[in-house]
Amino acid sequence: MDKLFKIRLKKGDTVTVLSGKYKGKTGKVVATHPRDNKVTVEGVNIVKKHVKPNRAYPQGGIIDITQPIWVSKVSIVEPASKKPSRIGYRLNADGTKTRVFKKTGQEVAVPSKANATKEKK
């Protein structure tokens, strides 16, 4: 049985890399991988992969792909200060949970699904 990790980041969040080869780079979360405790960030951890000819790549060759990065190496960027912050939760009066920045206590803006679908197309 695989363990599912609690990842507080969501698809569309802007994060910055805290350590490693890509330290200081920022990007949007493309996907979360709760079973692996990793997130995929656009423009971060790009590797080259040798591909044999197939239907997707009739010529074959070397392609660049984005690999997941450990969630502990990234932190969400607070829009006001442009600095990394941790995420906490606050229970509202109506019983709903909202994500908040630990440094300021402000609510994290929910990544809109309308923008995410536009970016895909």
C-alpha cells in the first residue's frame, strides 16, 4: 500500500526553489504527485531524454522533459512581498478550510481553473 503525502501546494501556485541546482528560480506548479511527495514546476528540473522513433516522435532524438522535484525544496511565493512563505490552514465560520500564508496570515488566492484551461490550449 502506497502512502499519500499531504501536499499543501496546488496546481497553478507560483513557487520558488529553495535548494539545489535550480535554487532561486520561480515557476508555476504544473502537477502534484502525492504518492511520491513531489511537484512538477515549469522550467525547473529539465532533463534530456533519448527517444527511439515512435508515433509521437517519428524521427526520434533527444527531447527535453520536466521531471518532478521534492516538495520540500520548493515554497509558495507570497505575491505582496515576492518572498517564499509556508502554508497553513484557517477554519472559517461556515466550516470551510482556506489556505493562508504563515508569515502574514493572508489568504492564498485560489488558482482559477479558467486560467489553467486557457494555458493548456
